[in-house]
Amino acid sequence: MEGLVPIAIWLTLAMIVVGLLVIAIFGAKGLVSGKHRPWSIGAMLLPVVIFGISYAISAGGPDPAAHAGILTMLVLLFAGLAAVVVTGLKGILGF
């Protein structure tokens, strides 16, 4: 059973890479064909930028990639919650 763990990890990483490649290919195709605006494609890079900043902040620690991943998740979680609250307030207050 212990031998399956590294295989499962590599398969998971391979599926993530394939998924990211498909997203990049179809994003570029949509951008070239005019279906998407450049800022909407650029918004897809926001987690990568936040991860890079988090990685730079946690570079001195024992496992900077794991720490940066957790920081990225927390920042995006709270940004999403803030967006939901602001959107709800705009709907309630009629802005």
C-alpha cells in the first residue's frame, strides 16, 4: 500500500498539469477569437500572482511551497467572502 502513495501523488500532479494546460489553451483560443476580454483572462492569473507573493514572503521557512499554498488559499477565501458581502450589500442598499 505504501508503494501506491507516490504513484497517486504523481498521477494527481499530472492531472493538475494537464488541466492547467487545457485551461491555458482554451483561454488563449477564446482570447484570440474575441470571446473573452483580456482582463477576464488576466483574472485567471491572480492566484498565481498571490502564490508568488506568498512564496516570497515565506521563503525563509522550512517548507515555503506548502506555506505559500495555505496563504494563497486563505487570501483567496477571504477575498471571495468579501466579494460576496459587498455584492450582497449592493443588492440590499440598492447601489
